Amino acid sequence: MKNIKKGLFTLLIALTGGFIALWAYTRYFDKPTYVKVQNEQAMRYASLSAGPAGESPDLTFAAENSVHAVVHIMVTQKGQYYSGNPFFDYFFGDRGQRQDAPIRQGSGSGVIISPDGYIVTNNHVIDDADEISVTLNDKRKFEAKLIGKDPSTDLALLKIDSNDLPTLRFGNSDNLKLGEWVLAVGNPFNLTSTVTAGIVSAKSRNIGINPDQMSIEAFIQTDAAVNPGNSGGALVNTQGELVGINTAIASMTGSYTGYSFAIPASIVQKVVADLKEYGQVQRALLGVSIQEVNADVAKKNNLDKIEGVFVASVTPEGAAQKAGIQANDIILSINGVNVNSPSELQEQVGKHRPGDNITVEIKRDGKRKQYNVTLRNKHGDTQIVRKGDDDVIFGAKFVEISDREKQQLGIRYGVKIEDIGKGKFKDAGISKGFIITQVNKKPVTGVNDLYSIVSESKGGILVEGIYPNGQVAYYVFGVE
């Protein structure tokens, strides 16, 4: 009995010690394991994907559909300059020599828009080119003919002699939305058939890069990478439709640093159709001087809302004035499309030709009104302007030079030969792009000066000027 009591006492002590050990372990040693589990849970959630797979757009169809219709364009510019003494030549005849200027080459991109070989590109890609060659994606090479060009939109139309070519069909650039995926297809740095992707960052953007006096800038802004050589290439949507022509980049270095700009397809289609049918673009004018409506303009003119485009003045006998639109009106929409910047207004008007009727909604004294406006051409009428209608001097057509060109070349005035055909200027050896600064020692500050001086000249004419590459040149020829 004594042994039994001793055994029970020993068991009781063992059980008591076990409970004490279990309590102590639970109290002091189990907690770190619990914390560790919580840390593992947190790390597992942090490493989860941000969204389900498959949300990114499939761009392979658009890329494959567009790459074969984008071409590589190479241009060559030749020229001559006169090495004689213009003063001796004026009195004793031509004693100098015409020497070949260094050949200049450049490259860019283009888009085939018809199976029979029509190609759209930028004007600045082919401007001043003497030879234009086009290389297709399948490595075939063609000489291209310039059908027409439009500096005001920086577009040009080429033609190659071939058939059954791959093409891109036009999409509706007006339907593009901010954040929509697009592809840029071109030949940056001569790397042919390059495709980059991005989203639409802004629409109807004016960045002030076109020096033409009648320029239209309503760019599609994207963050698709575009570099030198992409100019003239395609901007396509996810359906593989052409929605723009890549034209410029915003860069401090000359290479892509964030944003690129494309001419919308709505403008491209209109310009291409005009160049094919008439040889030059039919520019429709509303006949207003406009500016953006901002807080200062709204306050100065007692406007109740910042919207639309402010009419600073109207052209006498112009389309807007004849329809009843007045200075200080606010243009709200064109054909039902809201316009809230000058570039948006220019984009909508730029789709039309002289003689077209449009509906313009304006606000005046807080009240909305609609006017039916018949657009006019640069001559003030509604007729179609055909190639060759402009005045030509000695076979050459001229254009005013921009302030940027004056600054780059260190000149104060001059007029540039935009196009040159058969005539005394070409016979004398003058090339396209030459800027005439003086004729018979008289300054030429504009086209009217040139007309006046030439009309009064008898016997010989001394022409002085400079080429875009900085080469100064003199030419002498006789007139009847």
C-alpha cells in the first residue's frame, strides 16, 4: 500500500511538471511561429500579379498587317553653283563656271495607300530632292515620281510603277480616344520595318514646327517611340488601319525622348485626294483671325465660360463675314464637332474644299447662333484652284521665307524658289530652293519686290542669293 501511494505521488508530480512545461512553452515559445506565418501571408499577397493575364492588347495582327505596306524612301539632292565674278560677267558676258555642289542624301518612310503604287509621305522627307527611290519591305526597289506636295500640312504624294502592292486602308482618326493603343511603323536610323507601340496621349496638338504661312497643325500625340527616319511612316490602330502619318518628335537631343506626333488620317485623305485630282491642295478658308479662349481672354471679353475659339477679326468680304460671323464671336463647333482650340478648328475646316458649305455654331452676347458658311479659296472666291494658276516668274514659283530660315542663314530678307520649270532661271543654272536676296543690287524683301524689279529691268539681270546649305551664289542672264 505504501508503494502504491509513493507511485501515485510520483505520477502527480510528473503530470504537474508536464502541465507547467506545456503552459510555459505556449506562453513564451509559440508566439514567434504565429508571427512568422503572418509574414509569409503578407509576402505572398504582395507578389501577386496586378491583374489577370490577357488584358494587354494583341498588337501582332496590326503589326503584320502594316509592316508590308510601309516603305523606305531614299532621296538625293544635286545642285550647281556659279564660280564666276558677277560684276565682270554683267559687262563682259558669262566668264565663270558652274560647278557641281556636293550631293546630299536623306531617308525617311512612306505608306502605300493603293495597289497601283500611290505612296504618301512627309513633304520634308522629299523636299528639294532630285531623285527619289523607294524600297519595299520585300527588298524590291523603284524610282518614284512626285505627284504633288503640300508644305502647309507637310504631306507629299509619290507614285511608283507597280501593281498588286500591299496597302493600308484608312481608319477614322476622329474616333481615336485618349489612352488607345497605336503602333508606329517606319525605318528609324535606316533600320527597316521597325514597329513600336504606345498610346494616344493627346489630339489636335499644335507644336509650331511648320514655318508655312498657311500651316495646319492638329497632330495626334503618342508615346510610341519615333526617331529620325520614321518621318512619313504609318501610325496604325489595333485593327491595322492607317490613322496618321508620323511626322515629328519632341526632343532636346534629336532622338526620341518621350513624345511623337502624327498628321491625322482625316487630313491625309483630303490632301491625297486633292493632289491626285488637281495637282495641288484645295485650301478652304473661313476668313477669320482666331485665338485660344483662356482665362485672360474670357475676363477681357466678359465671357461666362471658357470654351470654343475666339474670333479676333474677320476678313473683309471673306466667308465668315458674308455669312454673318463677327469679331468677338466665340466659335463653338464646326458641323456639330466641338472646337476648343485653334488647331481643332483648323483641323475641321481643313477637311473641306472651297465652295463647300459648313455649319458654324457661335456664341454672341451669351446666346448661341448657327450660320451656314460657304468656304472660299485664297483668291476670295469658291473656284477650284488648279496647278499653274499662280503667278510664275521666268519659269519659277516663289514662296516667302520663314524667320527661322533667315536666322539660320544670317540674312534679313529674301524669297525662295519653291518650284522651278523651263525658263530663264533654270537656264541660268539656278536650282530649286535658292533664296534670292537681291536683283540688280536691289533688295528683295518679298515676292512683290521681285515682280516689280524684274518688270522694270531691261538688258541684263544680276541675281544674288544663297542656298539652304549656306552656299552663296550669283547668276547673270539677259532679258528682252
